Amino acid sequence: MIRQSSKRYWFTRILGALLVFGPASLSMGAEPNEYQLSNGMKVLLIEVPKAPVATVQVWYRVGSRNEVMGRAGLSHMLEHMMFKGTAKYPKGSFSRIVRKNGGIDNAFTSQDFTAYFENVAADRVGLALELEADRMQGLLLDNGEFQTEREVVKEERRLRSEDDPQGALVEALFAQAFLSHPYHWPVIGWFADLDAMSLEDLQRHYDTFYSPNNATLIVVGDIKADALLPTIKHLFEPIPRGPSPKQALPQEPDQRGERRFILKREAQVPFVMMGFRVPNYSSEDSYALDILESILSHGKSSRLYQSLVYEQKNSLAVGAEYSLLQTDPGLFYFYSLVNPGAKVEAVEDALQREIVRLQNEPPSDLELQRAKNQVEASRVFEQDSNFRHAMLMGQAESVGAGWRRVDQFVERIRAVGAKDIQRVAKQYLTQDNRTVGILVPTPSKPPESNPTAVNEGKS
Amino acid sequence: MGWVLCAALLTCVTTTGLAADISPTRFVTPNGMTVLVLEQHFLPIVEIHALIKAGSAQDPPDKAGVANLVASLLDEGTGTRSSKQLAEQIDFVGGSLGAQAGEDFTTASARTLKKDIDLGFILLADILQHPAFPKQEFERVRSQILGEIVSDNDDPGHVAIKAFNQLVFQNHPYRWPVNGTEETLNKITLADVQNFYAKEYLPNQVILTIVGDVTVEQATALVQTHFGSWKKGPGPTRSVRKPAVIDKKTVQLIEKDLTQSTIVLGHPGISRTNPDFYAVTVMNHILGAGGFSSRLMDSIRDKQGLAYGIMSHYDARAMPGSFWINLQTRTETTNQAISGVLAEMKAIREAPVSDQELAEAKSFLMGSFPLRLDSTAKLAQVLAQVEFFGLGFDYFSQYTKWIERVTKEDVLRVAKQYLDPQHYALVVVGNITKAKVRH
């Protein structure tokens, strides 16, 4: 997520509304063992014996892209409800059981998928599998639980958007960049949509999307694939195949002209975001776009940092991100947390200058090689954590790229040339293809009472 | 392939035997640097992690932010490499290099693929031993930190904790934010930075931890080559600071136009080396750090739907840190949430926790221990801290035993001793006018 350094002391139920990942890919270390069960569920097992731990993850191909106007936030709401109990493991027991067994569990929802994970000691993998198999189709939706949990989700929305000026800007940017495609609305949904949701909506969503044929099970860690597979079959194969929901969506129409908007909020510093409509992993251009992102933004020697933070000093933080692993074409976006002493116009101009530079001059051989080295090194570092390793596989599978594509990615990256960078910069980073959002800080309202009243009470 | 479903309450002792296999090689160099090496050959990566025993707690009075400035400037130029050159060299190999100051210590680390291990050592040694502190970088970085401080005021959580620390720590150095304040930063001079560095950055003040695809022999040679000529110096004296005390309830309300109130409630806590640390860990887990198994989560989020995030925490540092409970709730339910928090603080002091709560808390803490050590980065950090706090390397085999020994009576005792629902600091950031806080 874009947010800079400030500490947040909250329990992370979702790892950010947008899960944007680096371009890490794997072509070394343990090879995934891939299986397909008779009910259509795909299974990936990766043996990593270095520590007696493992991560168990179930990824469902359902996210905010599978929602409709008026019910935005349904997938995320359902994710919350997935912890509320089945017949076998009643409400409250899921996380308790995992924790009692020394594990950590959580889940996250994005535009494209919903994923559940348990990080456990290697000898508890069976337990995690049993629990996930049970709630895949055994979830009991209770109205009382829903009413309470809906309030929790609203608090989450307040935390991430209502009271977070940058979060609010990101939300508005997507709404402007995508008019008819479901990437228009935030993963967490709107208050009105949350209030309009019913238990029937949740049940229908669950019945439609939570099926073995719409899921991928991934286990990475100190396991033996051929020993674990029978257990997995025993637990998951009895689950009947479910519907095969249509996953193809109508494309967002072409953008034919720049979109700009202002967001006025009480805030300390301005924030600028620019999003460009780009293709996803399925395009031949994705490799060059990925290298472009590195050249612009990876490390302190990158273009944006050197120009805007180091030399011009107009930004406190700056970056570019490319949503490579998305089901549908997403955005290539730039962001800047503006230095309080600088003007927003200066930052916009500076960003535009960097884009023009890359359009007009090829990057140096050094920069190109550096970017490729960074991609290759990242893919090794990714494997240091079972969790991140599994996340990358899960995301690749869930957006339709397939885990092998991640493997092939590095090979193709090596072939990207300087001219390719110029070409994609010219093709996609154009004014007509961009949406610009600017957070304009407004002065704080004068408070009606003493702003910081310190009262020392009697004990 | 068998597995165990722990339906029974008291029999869930999980195996962490393999965590006990963590036995680093430890030695002290002639110039006083403590070196820890742990071989991990599964992936060709290396983490070189230096812990310098100086942090913001050692900032000169009135100049909070010096330690952080020093750390931020280490990689902004050395005797032989400019800021840009350092960045280019580490970026070219896809590695990372950086430093970060905390309250008690500063960490500086290099992370590279195995094939670039020499470069990692060269660069880390260079920034630690020969930082140049160029004036223009000093001005730029200081200005940047000032900007970040301003920006942090957009985060109500940050605003709340800053105010909370001032109330809880009063005159103790933990009162100050690690990155300083606008006022103190403007007073800091380049000389302050240079003096702090000269006084604190000595090999005998450093714990160097090397984890990854390197042998003990290779690591030892690299340490000798790159850090061998670093001159030892007189270790700075640390004066004993009186721990902070709160003797009455103190409330601070900060007005901000928000839809939620951010609430922080707490008081002084314990240090890492307090012998009650393990009992407090178990108690705190039950109170509010156990996720959905904790009382605070269960009551305030799950049953009442008042909050998305709520947790309790003991910041157990070199000197006693703070204890806090932190949550966010919509403006209208501010009072209800605070009442809920105080009720839980009282309840855990008034009656022993249940056998089930105790068993499950212990089971989690013991069983999840290996998860804290499941990457080279985590291993490096944990090893460095075990050394810093003098916990001993039998820590890895002993941790589960120390947790296992905690009884219901221990939990009750530490709850009474280290939780105080009468004398505390309460900070609320939000629409105070509308919240009508009556606590």
C-alpha cells in the first residue's frame, strides 16, 4: 500500500484494499507440485524444509470485480463472515483453534480474489486443512452476527477512507478511472451499500463463488507433497463441485481524454496521484511496463527518487506502481506525498518531465540492467518467507496468469530492451490516458471547545 | 500422515524442539564488536545486520531526533562514496541497504544475494565507519524529516501515541518521538550529529549479526577484513533513569474533524529484562494481544461491534516502556468503548483467568514461536535482540519452558501489579465536541 511510515496500531484483517505486488518471480528453489482434484480444485504444494513451519492458503476467485453497483463490498463482508462459524466449528472457534495450536490466521480481499491463510507449525497443517475444508461450504450465516460484523466493517471503512485523506484519494481515483467496470468501487464498499446488504446477498455470493472448482489450495513449507496429498483429497474431494460463475467482464471503455479531480480534506500535506490505464500480465507489453516501474521507482537510485526527492526536494515520498497481476487491465500509477514547502503544480510538472524523458530518450544500459537485476534478486528474496512465496503463487493463479507464468516472467524480462521502455512510455503514459487526483489540504475548522484539553482527574 | 486436533484443553503442548536448534556462533572481536553468525543455506541470500547500542533515548536534552538524523544520514555519503553512488551500488545488485533508529538502539543492515556478499560488507562497513555527514544532505534530510512529522499529523493514531507518550513518560527520554519534533529538529546542528556519531558509533557498541548462505569461517574473515580496523573507544556511560510514574488519571482530548475516535489508554509498563516478562506476556495475550481469543477483541469488536482494530501491548524495552490499549471507534460510541476497555482491565485483576484461557494462551505462545524465526530477516533481528537484552542463546530452547511455567496465580498477580485502571493516561483524538467524553 502507498502509505508512508506512520505507525498504525490496528489488527490487520485485510492487507490493504489494493494488493499491489512486486514483479518477483520464481525459477529456482522448490518446484511446485501441482494437482487437480476431481471436483475441480487446484492444489499447489511446495516443499521448503528449512524451518518446521508452513503456510496453508485457500484462494477463491472472487473479489470486488464480481460485485454489482449497490452491493459494493459484498466479497469483503463475506470474508469477515467466514470466521463466524459452521455446524462443526461454531462461532468463535475457528481462530481460537488455530491459535491454540500455535498458528496465526487471517484473510484478505482484493479487487480480484479473497484469500484465507493459516501460518502454522509443520505438524498442524492437517488441522488448518480440516478447518478450511469445513468452511468452504459449511458456513452458517446468522443475521445477528451479520448485524454486528457490519458495524465492524464500517469502522474499518472509517479507518481506511473516511478518516484517511490519502486512502480517500485512492478511492476517488479508481472511481474516476473506471466508470463502468467494477474496479470503480472500493473493495470495502460504500456505507449505503453496506447498509443495503442482506443475509440473502451474502448467501447467494457464498453459494456462487465458494466452491472447490473456484478455489486454489496452496501449502508452502516443511511438508512432503506425496504424503500430504491423500489427506487433502480425503478432506476436499467430497466437497461437490459448485457453479462455474462467469468470470469474463465487459471491458471498461477506452479513455479518450484526461480526467482530473480535486479532493479537499483537512490534511497536513498535499498528495498527488496519476493513474494510467494499462494492460495486465496477459499483454506482451507487461514486461516492459514492469521494468519501467523499476527504473522509475525501485530504490534510491531510481528516477523519481533522485529527481523529485533528492534534487528538486518537492516530495517527501514518491513512487510508481504497476498492477501486473490483476484479472482485468488495471492502472500504472504515480504518487507523490508533496513536501509542505512545495507547490502541487511543481510536483505534477516534475512527474510529467520524468515521463517525457523516458518517452524521448532510452534509459541507459546501466539502468536497464539494474532493473533486471532487481527483478531477479527479488524473486529469490521472496522465497525467504513461505507466506510471501505462497501469496505470489496464489495471486498468479487467481487472476488467471497461472503460477508457471511467474516462472517464465524472468526469462521474458531479460529480453526487454531500452527501445521497449520508450515504446510503452509513449503508448500508455499519455495525457489522454491519465486520471489525476489531487488532495488539497483545507485548514482545520476552528474547534468549538479547547482543542487539547488536558485534565488531571482525581484518581 | 497423521495430524492432531487439539480438542482437549490441557494437552496441547506443541513441538518447538526444532526451534531449539538455533545455535549461532558467537565471538567478540579484538576491537570489542560482538559477532553472531547463523548459517542458513537453503537460499543464496545473506543478511548482515548491525545493532548499535544507541537510540533516541540517548538524544541530548532539548534535541530529540539526533539519533534518527544520524541513522538517516549514514547512507547519504561516506569518505569515498556519495549518496547517489551508495544507492546505485546497492540497487544494481538488487539488494538493500539502510539504517533505522529506535528508542534503545539503531539498526543498520545490508541484504544481498550470496554472490554479492562482499559488496554488502563493503557498503555496510563504509556507512558505519566513514559517514561523511555532508552539510547539504544534512539540510535536505532534516527538511524531509520535518515534512514527515507534519504529514504524520494526518494519522490520528500517530497523533494519539505522541500525546500519550508525553503524558506517560513525562521527563523520561522515551517521551520524545524517535524522529523528534519540529521544535527540536530546528535546533539540531551538524555538530550535534557528528558528536553523537563519534560518541556512540564504536565497534564495542555494535552487535553484528550475519545470517544466511555463508559459513562461519567466511563470515569471520569478512568481519576481520571490513571491520577489523575500526577503532575501539570508551563506551559512553549511561545514567540510570528513574522510571516514569503516573499517580493520577490524566485525560487529553485532541479535536480533529473525523468520523472515528482514536483512543489510547495506558500507563508505564515493564522492561524486557523484568523477570515477570513471561507472565505479563501471557496475561497480556489473554487481555488483548491474542487476536480473536482475547478478551478485548471478544467484547469490544466481536460482541459489541464497536471497533475494527483493538489491542493491548507492553512495550518492554531496555528501560521500562509503556502499556497501552489502542482502538478506533465511531464518534458516537467513544464513551461506551472506553468503558468497555476499563471493564476488561478491572476484570482480569479481580478474578483468575479460566483454565481454558490460560492453556490456550500458553499453547499459542509456545506453538507459534517457530513462526518468529521463519526467515533470515527475522532471525537476524531476533538474534540481535536476544544478545542486546542479554537473554542468552538458550533463549530458543528455554522460551517455551518459561511460558509453560506460568500459572493462573502468576497471571493474577501480574495483572494486579502491572495493570492500573485507576491511574492512567487517556488520549482521545477525534470529534471531541460530538463525542462528549465523560471519562
